[in-house]
Amino acid sequence: MTVGEEFVQEQRAKLASDPHRPQYHFLPPANWMNDPNGLIQWKGRYHLFYQYNPRGPFHGDIHWGHAVSDDLLHWQDLPAALTPTAGGLDEGGCWSGCIVNNDGQPALFYTAVHPQVVCMATGDDELVRWRKSEANPLIERPPADIDAGDPWHFRDPYVWKEGDTWYMIIGTQVIGQGGAILLYRSGDLLAWEYVGPLFAGDRYQREPFWTATMWECPNLLRFENRDVLIVSFQDLEARKLLYTGYFTGAYQDHRFESQAQGVLEYGAYSYAPQVMRDEGGRYLLFTWLWEGRSEEAQRAAGWAGVMSLPRVVSVDNQGRLCMTPAPELRSLRDRNVAFHDLEVTPDGPPVLQDVQGDALEIEAEFAGTTATRFGLAFRRSPDGEEETRLLYDVEQETLWVDRRRASADPEAHRAAPDSHRQVERMPVACEDGKLRLHLFLDRSVVEVYVNERAVFSTRIYPTRPDSTGLRLLSEGGETRVGCLNVWHMESIW
Ligand code: FRU
């Protein structure tokens, strides 16, 4: 074996034995990943591209990684689809973008840096080999009447077709005002005409939530009688990625009119989602979940960044965006343990003694309570030194996610912005007096779907191999759990 081969083997073994590496979430074989890009179902197969650094587990030298799947669950790793060209427009990186089907020809739009310009590439029939267009850059600067900063921020093209016309939206900032989404159109995907701002934020407005100073990764979803604009908010001054929001309303006459808005996902680790419409007409979303552990720990681990589970996106009649786990995920369910009609008391026995694990799916229906707070704890060590708690505060109608004891390692949450928020909150009301929690635990990844609608996600890094326990919680009264289903999940690798 050569020294090189030995190194590769060592790396693989290290990655395989890493207790924080997820088992049924997508991530590249090694190194850095951020945003999902170019999501498309092409000839029946799902393609997932993503921001990727082949040189290590840190952001830099961004390529488009590529994976393909027949079932949305098991992914085959393919060679990088886009590589920065030395001396070219994208020498500084191939940043986020999308792929569309142009009459059977795959067309990829991405952000070349620096400066940030819109470029295109066309693909072969397997979406494996891509040729960058000679017409690049297709859009070489922000419109003259927009002060997008120096250097400007102008990126993440999202393209769709209406009739014979192609439209593109791009994220930007307007100095002194806030984030904005700009609209372009084209007849041939090559020549783009600026139409005007589609929708803009106000950096001074704090309610119902702050939309920061720069908007990136826009997606426009067109439902039957409503449109949804999804945007990720960045605070350029603090150099912080904040969170993703959505606006529901109407896209008409080249403007977006917002009627309702919300935070797409609670928790400090989710950012830059992308949505695709699959061949069955579903809107499917993946989002990037970044790491919480320190940069040194990420470098030592050899990987950083995970893709969320695939989610089905819809809007309800109140204009709220709803996300549910893709039904395909059920096929990963292995051994099941089910409990019915449990009465949980403040000092009741730890009823879930017989189930444990770090790769579980849990469905819990809380069906009535006299408690002030109730919920579930997971990744609990037998002595309780480590555990993560999910607690619903009845009076405040808020779900609390308490990570104060998630890990005995004080460095565990160094890297995340706002990582000091070890207790995070999500406002959510019970429905018909019930709270349904649907959890996916996958080692360091936690995704919680609440009332089949809202999502909370977080990252945890327990240190102890025996931190695998579960228990139900009820404080200040009793709580009835209608049913509790726990599945051990199969690995997708
Ligand atoms: C979002 C983002 C995009 C950009 C990419 C670079 O996380 O900042 O706006 O295209 O990441 O990797």
C-alpha cells in the first residue's frame, strides 16, 4: 500500500468511527459542505448538488459536489460537477445556484466569484459533465440603480419558466436599506434583462423578526392560490448567517406582495435551503445544517456540514409554511417499540428504559396535561450527566430545546453563531389540545417536526457512548401520552 492509500484508508476508518457522523442524513464522504444547489429530479433520479470544498472541512475553494439517488434516501457520490477555473471568472469559487430543464437540456446557473457574477453551464444527459458557457458572465454586475456594496453582494440565481419566458431571481443587499431580491427575464437563458426588484426588506424593522442586511439563496414556490418566497438572511456587518424566513403572498406583475411571514425553521444551525419540484409535483426541500463544534474539532474530524432530511413543503390556509418529513423515510424504519396511553408524572419511573439509541425516529402524541411543562429527553446518560431536553411550556405555548447538558464537552458548541443560546425556543400552539412531536435523532443531528408543520433542528455532541437513553418529562402535574413510537433507523451508507 502506498503512503497515499494508507492515508485514505486511515481517513475512512476515522470517519466511520466518528460517533457524531450521521447515519441516515446525507453528507459527502469527507470535507466541507454547505448549501444544497441545483436540486432536480432528472429522468426519475434525484440529483443533489452542494457547496463543497475538496481540500478540507472548512469553507474555501468552493466546487459543486454531486450525489444521485433513486429513492431520496440512499445517495451515490459522483465527481464534483463544477470546479473553479484558474484564471477564470470563478477562480474564487463556484457558489450557489440552480439547475433547470431547458427542453431536455440541463442548464446550470451559478455564482462565480469574485466579483459575484452569474454564470451558466450545460450538462450531459447524466448531469455528470458540465461545460461552462462561452457567454459567461451572463450577468456581470448588479443593476446600475442598486447600490449592492463594494465589493457587491449579488448571488444565488434561482430560475423558472412561465410560458415562453424564463425568470431569474438573485439575492442582494441595498446599502442603507436591507436585503433585496432582484428579478430578471430571458427568452433564451443567455441574454438576461433586469425587470426590477421583486421584493425587499427593511434592515431597521425588527418585528416580527429581523431580516438583517443581505438576502441570499432565494426560492419562489408557486402553489395553486398562493406563492411563497424563501430567503436566507445574512448580517453582513457582523458577518453572521442568521436564519431563513419565508413570505407567503402573491407574485404578480413582477412584484411579490407579502401577506404573511414566518421563520422557516427554528434552531441556530439551519441555513440556505433549496426547494425543487419533483416529477410527482411535490415541493421538496433540503437545508444545510452546519456544525456546532469548534473549528479545530471540525478539522480533526475531517468533515463539516450535513444536509437535512428531505421534506415536503406546503402552505396551509393561514398562509403558514408547513414542512413534513418525506414519506420515503419510513422505509428506513427498523425495529419498533410502541407505548400507548402512558400517564407521565413528575416523579414517575423512567418508562422508556427498554429503548435507546443515537439513530432513532420518535413519534410522540401528548394528548392532555395538568403540568406546566412536559416533553421528552434524549441522548441521556444513565446518571443524567448528559441529556438534551425538549420541553413544552403550556402557558407560554413555547417549545424549549435545552442543550445545556447535551454534551460534557465545553467546546461542543463553539463554532455556531449564537451558540451561547443553549436553550432555544420555538413558539407553537397545541392543536385540539394535542402536541405531536416527530423527532429524528441521528447522532449529532436533531430534527423535530411539530404538529406536522413546523420544524426545529439543532446539533448536539454528547461525549459518552452511553448517552443513548430516552425519558418522558412532566413538571408540576401529569401528562397523558396517547402513543409513543420509537424506531431504530437503518443507516443509508
Ligand atoms: C449561503 C451562501 C450563498 C453563497 C454560498 C457560498 O450559505 O453564502 O449565498 O452562494 O453560501 O458558499
